[in-house]
Amino acid sequence: MEFFKTPNVNFMKYRFVALALTGAVILAGALNISFGKGLKLGVDFGGGTLVRIVFNDPITISDIRSELGQAGLGESVIQASGSSGREFMIRTLQVISAKDALQELEAHEKLGDRVIEALRGKDGQRKFVVASKETVGPQAGADLRKKATLAVIFSLIGMLVYIGFRFKLEYGVSAIVTLTQDVLMALSVYSFTNREINLPIIAALLTIVGYSINDTVVVFDRVRENLKAMRKEPFETILNRSINQSLGRTIITTGTVFLAVLSLFLFGGKSINDFAFIMLFGSIEGVYSTIYLSCPVVLFWRQLFKPKNAGRR
């Protein structure tokens, strides 16, 4: 069943505007990460202890900070969850020197226990529930940062090799540029939200890469078919035609993912909200990059290198 008639939009006409917009967002994100607030590392990558506490009665952040300060934990980061004034996330930031990773981990666990004891009050009567307590040593955090970075890099290289073999070199180069842009755009936007970077966010980035390359492959496959059927047409016309032919499928698949992730964002709770947020952005940005980056890069490559028998490839 055909839900959408094939449109006839000249997407390539706006490629320079789209490239300028992409460059502006990535530049703004790079400046913010380098000289502004930067990326806020979660416990997974920054190390430390994250305690989630739900108090029986409402309490203010200033009261919590005051009590932690009296216990020598005044540098802890305190973040309220929801609007009830009862649920808070507290992350310790003290640097602990230890001889090995095990001692570091034990020291951070004790630091989390100190946070809990300090919040019980002087008489120890304040009632609350410890919803969760996560502890990661600094060495483990650094190792996780390294592995997460390598995971993203290797996934991009893998996509380059796959597209290069399935299609041609220019398509592989276009895919790696597109996917790198997907990651940089997502990180740039994320850097302005003051949300933490943790392992679920890395999983979201890799998922975005997967969705984006899937859409890109569909368009490239259509381009390959149209190169045979439209031999006498300019390559730019073939690209536009291929994008328009794939647009209905893109809207259906991406729209389905978007609605599912939107439900997680609105109703999934705090624990999955950051993951859902970056997936919401990524599902839209992946379509944008396929149309306005992957195809223009192939076009620029052909204009620059002018491959022989271009119309037959």
C-alpha cells in the first residue's frame, strides 16, 4: 500500500544552506565544550559516587548542602528530580588518592555512606529511602571513557568499510562524513542541555549511527538503480529523484521510532530521560544528514574528482 505519493522536492538546491547550518551548530558546540560549560561527565566516566535519595518530607537544596558541608562534603553536586522537593541526586566530587583501583572504589563507597549518614540529621531521625547508589573509581572511569571513544570510532570505520565495498569509495567517504557529523551534532546539542554523559548516552549515539546509516544505504541503493535507468540525466537530478523516492519510507520508519522514543521521553521517568532526549534529536537529525549531507558529499566528490564512466557507476 502506498501511503505517500512520490514528491518532487529539489533538496540539493538547499545543500549549501544545510551545510552552513551544520557547521554553525558543530562550531557552537565545540566552543561550548572547549571554553564553556563543556560536557558534564556522569559517574560512569568521571568517577565518584552518585546517590539517589527520596525523602519522606520536602527539603530544600540549600538545607542539603548545609548538612553535607558540615560533614566535609560541601563540594558535592546536588540535583533535584521532579517538583515534589523530596527526590534528589547527589554526586560526590572529592578526589581520593589510593594505591590501586580497588582501594579507590572502596574509598568512594565509604564517601557515599558518609553522604547518607550526613543527611540523616544530627539526631539521625530524618527519614528517607536510598533509591540507588552507584560507585565508579577514577581509574575505571578513565578506562570507560577510552573504551566508549574507541567504540564510536570503530563503528564509524566499520561503516566506511561496509559502504565502500557495497557501493563505491565516494559513497563510503560520504557515509563516514555523515555519521561523524551525526555524532558531533548530537554532542553539540547535548552540551547545551547540562545533561550528563554516561554509558546509556554512548549507547544512544551508536544507535543513532545505526539508524542514520540504514537510511543512507536505502537512498544510495536507489541512486545506484537510478544511475542505470536515468543515464542521460545529470547526477544532481538523480540524487534528488532518489531522495524523493525514498522519502515515504523514511517518514514511516523514522516517524515510528520518533513516537516510541517520545513516549519514553514523556513517560519513561528520570532514569531513561537523557537517553530518550538524545534519541529524539538523533532520529530527526539522522534523516536530515542523509538528505543534506550524505548526498551532497557524493555530489561534491564527483564534481571534484570527475570519475570516469560516472553515469554507469
